Amino acid sequence: MAKALVGLAVWLLVAVPAFSAGPAKKNPTWEQLTPQQQKILAPIQREWNQFDAKRKQKWLRMAKRYPKMSSSEQERLQQRMKEWVSLTPEERSAARSRFREFEQLSPERKASVRRKWEQYQRKRAEEARAAEAARNAAANPQSDLGTDSIAPGSEALGLRPQ
């Protein structure tokens, strides 16, 4: 009888953590994530515990790939997570719907949409640079005159910048 109780106790010590570890690993709370996972997934921390297990697993796979990404890819992912959490539930639903529609397109149509998007992004970047240049020019109207410039016609008098 004592051997049976010891055997049962050992089995419980081994089995219970194994059973309880399964669901926790598939649906971990924020506190159960590693410090590295928490750092990578920080932009979505507030919402983590509301995610279903499937969504958490998606993000955990992303966090696992994160160290292998280039710095620009990492930066892009961080920015996208920040943008995502700023969306309202309705905006997220609309984004998911558009993504599902995009996934149904033919490869040729997807390529066309991507090209148009890239053109749009380049145009926006150019417009932003132009607007920044205009703001800088307006803020510094005399910036094109150097400290070594002299008045027009002064060279005829033998004056030169020093």
C-alpha cells in the first residue's frame, strides 16, 4: 500500500505539471513570457491577455523570428505593432477584411497592388521631404547666405571674403 501511494505521488508530481504546462504554453499570460519575448512584444502588452491562444501563438512565432530579422525589419515590425494597437476594433476588423480580400487575389493582381502601394509610399515620402524643406526654408530665409559672403559689387572695390 505504501509503495502504491509513493507511486501515485510520484506520478502526480510528474503528470500534473506536464498537463498544466501544455495549455499555459499555448495560451501564456504576459507574465509567463520570457523577458526577451516581453521586450519584443512590448507594443502589444496591454492587449496580450485578451488575445486568444491562436493569436498569441502567432505573435510568439514572430518573436522567435525577430532576432534573425534585419534591423530595418525589426523596426518595421515594432512600428506596425504600435500602429495596430492604436486602431479601434472597427478599424482592425476592416484591416483584417482587406487582408483576407488581398489574399484571395491572383499573384499578378497582388503584384500590381504592391507596385501601386510602393509608388504611393514613394510619393508620400517625396512630399514629406519637400514639405520639410519648405518648412526649413521658411524658418531660415537667410540660410543660403554664408558668413563669408560680401555685398554684391564689393569685389569691384577689391574687397574679398576672408
